[in-house]
Amino acid sequence: MNTNFAGDSNQIDKNSVIPVYYQLAKLIERDIYEGKLKPGDALPPENELVRRFGISRMTVRRAIAELINSGLVYTQKGKGTFVAKPQLENMVFELGDFHEEIKKRGMKPGIKLLGTKIVRADELLAKKLEIPLNTTCLYLRLLISANDEPLIFENKYMVYTKKKPILELELKDPSLANFPNLVAAHGESFPVMSKMVLHASVVTEEEAEVLGVKLNTPVFVVEQTLYDSMRRPIGWGKSVFRGDRFKFTSYVGWTKYGE
């Protein structure tokens, strides 16, 4: 197997607000998209990337986890990490960064914390997170808007960690509206995989009131489950998208690269 990734430390800005692991993941991603790294090619070993970029092994592993989550690479125990083949026969609905997408359209994105509280896991939540009944969990209710128009109502759950309490001030940071970022910052484990299930529904009374629509208005519902490296669920949430404001498009391949 060939190792064609030729990145070096000059391509990583350790003073940037962009996390180093994310910068490294983007360097590798770029080489994959440009064909410098082809399906089946091996990535450099962890220790080589640590030495080449002057970063920690944990940072390298987080970068690899990011690429695995994107479907760009896969690992083989005892052999290394390899570039994956695009899964051209699979249909994938990609949900991009909402705030960035809204800004591109010349609109002002907004996030409002409707409530946060400590709850005990009921049967549904215990099943979703594979935890015992009555496990202490953190519950968040968020409203996402564009130009002050309510568009998405979110309910998110994660196992509560007293060592890493979430401050309300932090939730005003748009980046923490990103569920994986939230769980990574305040959970015991780091999410490396996300499963999303999309289905159509109609709003409940509560959802209609929050979104400012009529009862029984059609909506898209996206259930998201986050998993750690051991494939254990560590976060679960449900996002309700207004059916009159959203459409979902599927790109087949690694990502929507080339659009």
C-alpha cells in the first residue's frame, strides 16, 4: 500500500482558533479529494504524524476519528488506517453547519436556549443511550432561527457529568449548538460516529407552539445518536425541522465534494 500524504508542520497553525486535530483532518481530506491519496492507500502511522507535526498522539487520533466519521478512511487492527472507497450505492442525507449555511444566504442565524435541566432516564432514554433506568442525564431544549424566524426545535440528551457542568453562557456559542461538539466538551467519552434517522411527521402541540405553526403542520424529524470509539451511545437528540422551510438533498459518494 502507498503512503502519499506529504503534509508537514508548516501547514498547521497551532495559534489558530481552529483545533489542531481539525486542521490535520482537513489536510488529509484535501489530499483524498485531490487524488493524492487514493482508495486503499495507507495513511502515515500515528507516531510519524506525531513527529512530523509536533502534536500529541491524542490529537492525531481525534483527526483520524473525524475522517472515519466522514467515511473517508477506515482502520484495520494491527495494519493501520486506509483511504476508503466512496460508497456510491448508498444514499446519504447530509446536514451541514446550519449557521454557516444561513450566513451564506445573507441571513442572521440565531440560537435560543429554551431550557436545560437534570433528568432521570425513563424507558425511552435508557433504551436510546443503553443506560440503566434513572441514570442522571442532561436535557437541553433549543430553538434555531434565521432572521428571527423559528425553524428548528431541538431536544438533546447526554449522560450528566458533574466534573464537566455546562454553563448557560456557553450555550450561546453557536458552535455548541453542534451536538457532537457539546458532547465532546462535556462528556466522559469523545464521539467518533453519528447515526441520523430522518422521517416525516406532524408537529405536536408543544412543537407547534415553539415553531409558531399550526397544529398538525408537516415536519421533518431527525433523530441523532452519537457513539464513542467503543460504539457505545453517548448522546441522543431529536430535531424537528419545519416542513415548509426545508428540503433534504442526497449526495452519493464520500461527500458533496464537487458540487
